[in-house]
Amino acid sequence: MTLASDTSRSGESGGFERRWLAETIRLQEERSGPIDDADAVRQARRAAPQLEARILERASLLAERAKLTEALHRWQGHARWTLFILALLVILGGAGTAASVLGDGSRPVNVVWAIGGLLGIHLLSLLLWLSSFLVNTPDGTALGRFWLWLTARLFRDPKAALLPQSLAGMLSRSGLMRWWLGLISHGLWLLALLAALAGLLALLATRRYGFVWETTILSADTFVAMVDLLGRLPAAVGFVIPDAATIAASGGNALADEASRRAWSAWLIGCLLIYGIAPRLLLTGVSLWFWRRREQLRLDLSMPGYATLRERLMPSVETLGVQDASPEQLPSFHLQPALGSDSLGAVLIGLELPDEIDWPPALSKARDAGIVASRAERNRLLETLSATPAERLLIACDASQSPDRGTLALISELSRYAAHCAVWLIAGRGVERLALWHESLATIDLPAGLRFDDRSAALAWLESPDD
């Protein structure tokens, strides 16, 4: 009765979960500003031709990077445990209700209080849920909303703070909120009523009860008519209900004959089944049917958060992106990703090298990709490598300049598109900064064996056979 974890894309989140993540990313960007997504946008533009598919791919990549997907799965796990605990409580409550309305058998059972105790709150909540259709609100699902509130109270994860809000907003816009909360609420009520039925049968089978009705201001005919009216549907499906004479005779003292006891017992059980369990079972099935259609859910691309992504994900011309604030943690260096059959071979690039450096060096097998100095050149290089990765990639850096976060992030990003990647530190007059460079490259997990200070060693690595 909770959110199913359908899977696709090699075990990643299913279609509904990917839209849930996209909504969460949209809310996060509305509150905290744009996320650094240059690499995610490039991969999304290669993933699919449709805008929504690209938005979902971008959101999935960003969610994986921020560990939001893991938080979503943890939230689902907590939600299931909360629902399990709540289900146990309502089962105990249903069985306890049956015991309270029948008592221990030492006193006659007042059939008015018994039927009211078994069905009163259930019928009231059912009427509230049905009335919500008139005002187009998902009210009347108190148990469902209580479950959602309890899950939020028990699961406090900063990464998952927006997950319930984004889910509720997405479901409300699509009209699924009513059926999602209805599935939870009707399902819990069904468990409670089934537990009450089980308790009722167990007590009636092991104890002897007498049944009476009591009134001060109503006539016997009124009570006879009420019992007869409520008993018509149970009688139509085969339950034996008390006749008018038995009903009238029960107004004074509990009848001692077994036939009247069984008739009253059947009336109680029949009313519980027909007016309690049957409608909840039907509504649980209807809610489940609507909820299973959630995979047909689509994002509202007219919302501002998605509309602003259109030009970046479906560009009419090449864009250079935006300059974002520095991330709290740099991305890690990637070691030997899987490559396709096509590659650029060995490639040498220079990052913002000064004019006094002799460039390019003599190469026999590798190709020179030039010096990357501007954001436009960086984007063009990343577009090229993302389409056709390199077998070996040597990144030359000016070690006379202090390493900054932007350069380290670019090195990490470039390493994604090569089977083997190394960094060549051209010291020149900046030998004193080599130690700082080595420390900085270690923060992005670049192995020591892939940092070269010597020109010959760096070029020999680049043009050596693939080992």
C-alpha cells in the first residue's frame, strides 16, 4: 500500500520515482538557486530526444550525485515500517472494539451500542471521504494523512526534507493524491474491520451472549423498523436476521432461546460485513486501481522550474551555461570508465597555459587538442569527449599558478571521458608550488602514479601502448 519501487534503467529508479526526484530537484532549485549541472545537462541531451525524458535524466544524475536517490529509498523504507506499525495498531484496535462492544458475557449486549461501536466512526469517516468529491479536496483520509505525518516525524533526514512535499505536490496536481491517501486510509480501515470481525466471531463462538435494545423516548415500532431496515441487505445475501416478534421481545430482557441469540449474532455480523468490510474492500480496490496508473503520470512542463530548462536541454543554439557558486565538495577523479568501440585514441590538452610555454610538444602517436582557455572552449571540448571519449588523456597544467577549485573540478570532469587519464604539471619557474599541486590533486583522488612532473615521462605515458 506504499510507493512501489519499480525499477528500470539498469536497476535505477522507476518512471514514477524519477518524476518524484525531478519534482524534488525542482523544489530545491526554486528555494536554493540553480545547481551546478553542466555535466548532467550534457549527458541528458544525449539520452533522449524528448524534453521530459531529458529533464528526468538530468534529475536522476543530480540526485545520484547528491545521494538523493538513496534518501528516497530510505524514506520509502521508513514509510513501510511506519505503515506496518500502524497496521498492527489498527488490528489491535479492531479486535479491542469487538471485545468492548460484547463485554465478558456477564451482562446483555445492547445491540444499539454494539452496532454503533462497530460501525459508527467508520461510517463517519466514509461519509467525510465521499463528501470530499463535492468540494474537490482529499479530505476524509485521516488515517492516510496520519501515516504521512508520522513518517515525517519519525524520519528526519536533511536530504529527504523535500521528498514528502514534492510527492504531495506532484500527486495533487495529477489528481492521484486522493487515491494514494485513500489507499492507505481504506486499507487500514479494512484491516481494523476484519480484526473486529475476527474478534466478534471468536467471542461469539466461545461465550454465550444475550441481546437487548433499550430506549426511553422511541417506540418499539421505531426500533423494529430500524433493525429490519439495516438487516435487509444482510438478509439478501443469506444472513438470518431477527423477525419482528423477536425484536419486540428483546426490548425488555435478553431472550434465552438459542434461535434468538443466533439471529442477533447473525444480524451484527451481517451488518459489519455489508456496511463495514464490503465498502472498504471495494474502495481499497478502486484506490489501488487508480494508484497503479501512476506510471502514466507526466511532469507539468509549463511550471517555471521546468520551462527554464527547455533552452538548455533542447537548445536551438549552443549555450555556454551559467557560472555557479563553488560546490562544498569537489567531484572525484574517475578511473577507467567503460568505453565504447570508438575512441579518440591518445589526446593531449593544455589548461590555461601561458604563452612562454612551448606548445604543442612533438607527438608521434597522440593528437593535440589545443589549449583550453575560455569557457566556450571548455564546453566544446567536453561535448567532443562526451560523444567520443579518449583512450588516453593527458592534461597539462601550469604548475606556476596555484590550483583552484575550477581547475580541479574540470580535471575530474575530463577524467570521466577517458579510459586512462593523467595530469602533467609543467613547473617552469613554479617549482615551489608542485607540492601544493600534488596535495590538491590528491583531494580529487588522483593516484600518485598519474601525476607527472617530468615532460619525458608524461609524453611517454601518453604514447605508450594500452596496458
